[in-house]
Amino acid sequence: MKPNKLRYFLIAVFTLQISTALFAQGFNGKIAGIVTDRETGEALPGVNIIIEGTGMGSATDLEGEYFILNIPPGHYDISAIMVGYQTIMKKQIKVIVDRTTAVNFDLSASLEETETVEVVAQRPTVIRDLTSTSKNIDAEEIQAAPIEGLREIMSLDAGVNRNPNGTISIRGGGGFDTQVQINGVQQVHTNTGVPGSNQYGDLSNTSWKYDFNPLGVEQVEIISGGFSAQYGNAQSGIVKVVTKDGGEKLTGDFRTEIRPPGKYHFGPYMYGKETLEWQKWGEFSNWQTWRDSNFPNPNAPEYINDDSLRTTYYDKWIANRSPGKNNESNPLGVYDYRQLVYQRYLFGFGGPLGNSGKLSFYVSGEFRDKPVRIPSVERSQQYHNYNLNLVWRVNPKNKIKFTTQYQAMHGAVWSGSDDIRWASIIGQFPTWKYVLVLESPKDEMINTQSVAWTHVFNPSTFMEVAVWHQKERMVERNAPVIQSTDPRLVAAGPWDENFRRIIYEFTSLYALDSQTDTWNLSLDLTSQITKRHQLKAGVQGLYWDTRYNGESGARLNAFIAYSGFAEYYHAYPYYIAAYIQDRMEFKNMIANIGVRFDEFNLNFDAPADRFRPFYPGAGQGGGPYTGDIGDTETKKPETHFAVSPRFGLSFPIGERTAFRLQYGHFYSMPRFRHTLSRTNWNGWRMYGNPDLGFSKTINYEVGVQQGFGIYRLDLAAYYNDRVRQVVSSKIHTLAGSYQQSPQDPYYLTYENNGYGASRGFELSFEKSMGRPWTYRLSYSFSRTSMGAYGAADIYEDPNDVRSWISRRSASDFIIGEDRTHRLRALATYHVPVENLQQIIGYNPFESMTLSMIYTAQSGSPYTYAPSFEEAQITSNNRRYPLEARTDMNLTARIPMGGMNMMFGVRISNLFDNSWLTPMDSADDNVKWARYGITMDSKPSGDPESETYKAQELNYMHNYYRTYRNTPREIYFTFGVGF
């Protein structure tokens, strides 16, 4: 090495020694490269590499190589500076979470000081260190896309499925097998079941907490293949959301979005004269006809004259089925849902605090008032999300980041999903249309605080310590309801048309007060031990204090006074994990190899004998309990352990091609609904299994990337083998529910006896660079099957022959949400507004963007079995029609007085496509397959026949449920930025 180059090298290393690695906690990336002399091709040591505006940098070593660790995701300008050479700045370098971005420089010798040469960086089309399938979406795409929240961004990956109840699945996994992290904080789910009756299934719209104000998001990564040993307690995938931090100057955005009132389901207005019940009973003359046919003698004592018929029956019937004055809900909860306006307000702003440059902040928030699209007790779902990031760069070696977040959702148990079946309680129970007050509104609140400390030991090694606490609370309150004897209610009669009435209830039917405190402590150490090896190790501990008190009856304490369902538990589960992984980066191979260790215990008092759990409740109706009260003896549950090997390999071939291989074991804890929950109903109706262990998925993936200029093609084939999945079983015991099975009482529980597999391939094609067009396309072809083994009915005597009668056959079937084909496409057109100056002599716009999303997927499977024999051996052998949809968003910015005004229009389901709702019964499926009969098919044939009457009731109750998706919606957006 020449003496002057050695001198520059030593000076640069000393100068930048303390500025490397210190920045954001948690999700971050790395920049690395080599600097050479343009004329000679020799490596240049001692070149200063500066990330402009951050205080971060590095210096090239004796081989001309450098690296900078722990860089927050985003776009940066990077300069290479060396005395005797012309300075070069590469602009708009994109740093991605957990990726290495290569930035190389060729410097030209210069004896005189010259201006810096600025070069717009060309992003490599092939991601060299991609070792499993993942998608990365940055702030610009998120804000331009026609979406409401981040859940729609997740759905741009064809491997991601939005389930009917609102949960998110990846590659056929369960709705709670995906882990979503916001700034490293897990979005924890502890209460996922129906209050007081968890055995009924999951709440609607539990994924609401995944949404985040798009204005506050910097980057989202969706990992649908295997993931590194750093991440655990998830079988299917990881979604990492990185929010914005404050910059060097104050910037911000404020927006409001509205949707006009309207009817947002297919079919007639549900309380209007077009409905069948209103056609039959909405005119007074029809009541006269009914009277005359049933009481033909006007002189008979039971005869009802017109005045009495109108005031005692007709007027009350009309009032019971019509909205109240000024669209107040009537005493039964009926209102005109078409008159409600969607409103949304968003803001995000941040910048420096003080003049020291050490403190910065970013605060973002969203309030959304979204009317439920079919009637529900809460009328409108109100969503809150507020987030504050504070960063204190104490000194060049230490940084502290504080984050606090508040999330809240006002809704109801059965409402909130985009699917009509989970949009309201009447999506599940259509006959409740005129008694909405029987459901209780639900409030969920989540408060999160996190503190992260980053300490830099040297330019190659840093440590991150994070502590976060999350308080999750869910509340439903019994509310008084109108009584069955209230004079405002019409008497029972044929005019009810089998719609539910107020019968015995004094209050609404659900009550819940559930609270969970989650504490997390994690420590991660990252060290670039050589230029080719980055070692990372860490430990994590999670601790829950979870208390649940819920009931599904009309009184608050079903253990003592009422025959409804109730449950209570208080537990202190814990989860501990440790990992170590090595990231190896060579010219022709990049490897992520690691191992993870997991442990958990539910840490509460469980029955010592599962056949005699202690039952402290009363019998039916509050009377004496005549069953076996069980045994009060308890035990602590088992502690479960898991070891997860993980590795991913990438083999770049030149600049345009890279192959990859991925293999790993992935475990997740069972849900509290399956382990801690317990429901009574004159004995135990359901009792969770506290000894459930980890569920496990073994993932295999092979893939290839190919670059074509500015385009990238990615192909991946995968196989996910699932074992020890959770399925339900029945424990037959005298402590079981006599109400549901008087002769052979039992309770429902859960076992690790399920298994399944997903196999398929995915294709993605994207152009994410250059203007005016950018686009990404994602296609998935897959099949997911599930099965179970062992006895479905478990008796205390293992030799009881009844346990063999219902023994599962270990045959697997396609799952109900399997979609063979999925296509997702996002296209964005950046309108060249600068051409307006030449065309019309005036250009009022700073920018204009048109973005469109097209989605298409196979319909869900159903069973067509026209005979009893076929029904015994057939499952999900046909599919409903294709489901397609197009969304559009047009936004324009106009500069005005140092700020810019934003105007936009967003249209969901642009072409008003409809998606058929799966039928409720096997007979309905046969009618659909043979004759095309759906829930909105009007009855035909003899009006006096039983078949006609059954079809008439089915149409009357279910017509609006025929199509599960939302019709066209138009939103208008206004905003200002600075």
C-alpha cells in the first residue's frame, strides 16, 4: 500500500470509529461494498463512507471494503470521500429490513477540488441475500395504494389469505399462526373466542390491531417462507412493520376521508318494503285479510275490529320493524343503516426536539368511524390508533428509543369483518334482524409502552435491549333490554315469520371483562466478527398475567343464578426463548444458519384428573347441581420445550440470477382459548387442555430469482408439513354438561392430534424502479389439507369400545378456506404532470398518482354429496365461482404557500363484482350445484306446499347474505402536508 493511502486509511478509521452502527432499535438493515480506483481498478483503503444527514458512516479497510450496520429502513444518500479523489454521492439508496444493500464506488483521481458528482442509484433487480420468500413494501407504495389499512397491504402477497372472520393466514396456516410486529413489539392475541362460550369459535375481526396509520409507516416486510432463528412462536409467517422516526426538520401530513351514506350489501334494504315480510304484512289490508280468514264472524267475541287491529297489531308491527325518530335505534335496535357516513382522520408529523440534534420525535394517529354495513347493535365501529416515537441519541455509542401506542376498537362480538357472515350478528343468525339489542357492544383497548437501548461496543458489534409492556382489555356490558311484556311490542303471531322475539331476556346476552398484561424482555447481540460472518444471538422472555371473566347469558353470574354459559380463569403463563445464528456472505453464496430454543408453561392450577375437574356451579336455572362436582385437587401443567433448526441459502450467479434453498422447524404455543378457557352449562360444557404442547410446522422451499433489466421474476416451490395441530375432542365424564347430553354427559376439550400440509408454488413479477409505471404481480397455486387421528370421544376406561366407534380415520381433506389459485396485482402510474406546462402552459400539480389493485382467487370449496353414502366419504370436492375485485386510488398534490394540498378519490370494488357466500347446509349445496339456487332465489311452485314455505322463509331471512363481499364504495380524501 502506498504511504499516503495508509495515512488516509488510519485517519478515516479513527474519525468514523464511533459513528458506525448506532441508530434504530430492532428492525434494521446493512450497507456494504467496495471502493476502487476507476483508472487502475485497485482497492482504495481509508475512503470515508458517509450516510448523509444521519451521522453514520464507515471507512474502507485495506482491501477497500466497508460495512455499516444497524441502519433503519428507508432511502438514503451515501457519499464516498477521499483526499485526491472526486467525491461521489449515490442518491436514494434503499435500505431494507434484515437485508444487506450493496453500494460500490469507483472514484476518479483529481488533483483539484471539484464539485460532488451525484448519481441516482440503480437498485439491483436480484436480491442477493434473499434466502426465503418475502415481500417488501415501502412508504411511497403504501400511501399511493387503494387501501384502508395495513391488512390490505399484507393481502398483496398471494400467499396471504384474509379469512371470513377477519383473521390472516399465510400459505394455508391457521388464523393465529402469523406473527405481526410493529417496531419489534408483537401484536399479542389473548382473547380470541366468543365471550362465555369459547367453544363456539373465534371472535370476528381479531386482526383489527394489525392496522396502522399508513402515514406513519416507513416499511413493511411480509415473510411467507421460512424465517430466521431470531423469530419464533409462529408457524406460518412474520409481518414486520417499521414506523417513521423524526428527521432533521419538521414534516407532517394531515388527511380526512369520507364515504357518503348508502347501502353496502347486495339486495334490497333490510327494513324496507321490498323485503318479503314487508310485502306480506306491511300493508294494513293484508292484516284485514288475515283476520277475515281466521275470524270470519264479525259478531264473534274473538273478532278484532279495524281500529283494534290497527292500534294493537299493525301499528306496533310497523314500529317494531322501523327505525326510531331521527334515525335513533328503536327499542329493539332497528335503525336505517343507509344514513350513516364513513369518516376517517389521519395525521403524522415529526422532527427534531431542541437544537442539539440528539432528540427527535414522530407522532401519528388515526380515528376511523366506519358504519357496520348490515345492522348491528353498535351501529358503527370506531377505531383508534395513536403512536409516539421518541429517540434520544445520548452519545455516539448509546441511543434510547421510547415508543408508546394506544389502540382501541368499539364493535361487537360478531361484527367487523368484510365477509357478510362476520359483518354483524345477523350474518351468523339472520333471524335476529329485529332484536339487535340482545347483543352487547364490545370495547377493546390496548396500551403499549416500549423502551429500547442500543449500545455500540465497536464498529462491528452492538447490543440491543428492549423492554415492552402491553395491557389488553376487552369489555362487554350487559345492558337492560325491552321486556317481552312491554306494551310497545306486538303480540306473537304468524307475522313474526320465524324472526326471533324478545322471550325471557332482561339484559343483553353477553358480558365480559377480560384483562391481560404482557411483559417482554429481550436482548440481542450482533457482531460482524469477520467481513464474511455476522453472528447474532439473543434471549427473550414473555410473561402474561391474564384474567378472564365472561358469560353468554342474560345475567352476570351463570355459576349461581342462570342457566347460560359462563367462564372464569386467571393464569400466569410464561415463554422463554434463545437463539444463535450466523449470516455468511460470500461472493457466490449467502447463508442464514441458526437454531432456536423455546419453552413455555401455562402456569396455573389445572385439574389433577381430567375426568373429575372440580365444578363449583349450580344446575340448570340456578337449581341444585346433580352431577359429579369433581375433585378439588390440582396440579401445575407440563413445561414444553422445542428446538428449531433453521437454514436458508442463496446462490447468486452473476448479477441477474440467484437460487435459494430454505428449511426450518417452526413452533407456536397453543392459544389460551384452547388451554385456559372453561365453560359451564349444568356441568362443564368445555374445559381447555392445559397440557397442550407446541404445534409444529416443517417448512421446505426452493426458489429462483431472475432479473430482466429493471424487472425481477421470482419463482418458489414450497411444502409445509404440519404436525401436532390442535383439534377438538370430547371427554365423557359425570362432570360434563348434562344440558347438552343428559344420558352421557361430556365436555369439549382439545388435543394435539391434528396434522396437515400445504404445498404449492408462487410467482412474483415486479418493476419497482423507474417512472412512470411501477407494478408488482403475485400468483399462488396451492393446496392445503388437514386431518386428525385418535379417538374423537375419550372415556376414562381406555378399553371402552365407544372410544373406537368414533375413532378418526386419519384421512385428510382440503380445508374450507383452501384457494387453489390466487392472483394479486398492484400497478401505479406516476402521471408526468410536468408535461402540462408544455401542453396547456400551466401546471398546478406537484404530483399525481393513479394506483390500482386487482385480486382474483378460486372460490372456496364445498361438498357436493347428493346421497347419504357419498356424504360419508366426500368432503370439499367442488368450488364456488371465482372471486375477483378491482380497487383504484387517484391522488393529486398541489403546492400552496409552502405546503401542499392533497386531493384523492378511492374506489373499492370498482366494477361491483359479487362473491357468492358459501351455503349453510348440504341440501343448499346440492340445490346450488344442480339448479343454481342461491339464498336470493325467490320461491317457486305451489304456495301451499311445505317446500314452497321453506324456500320462502329461507329467502326472507337470508337474501342479503347471498354475496359475502362489499359492493362498490367511493371515498373522497382531502389533506395537507408540509
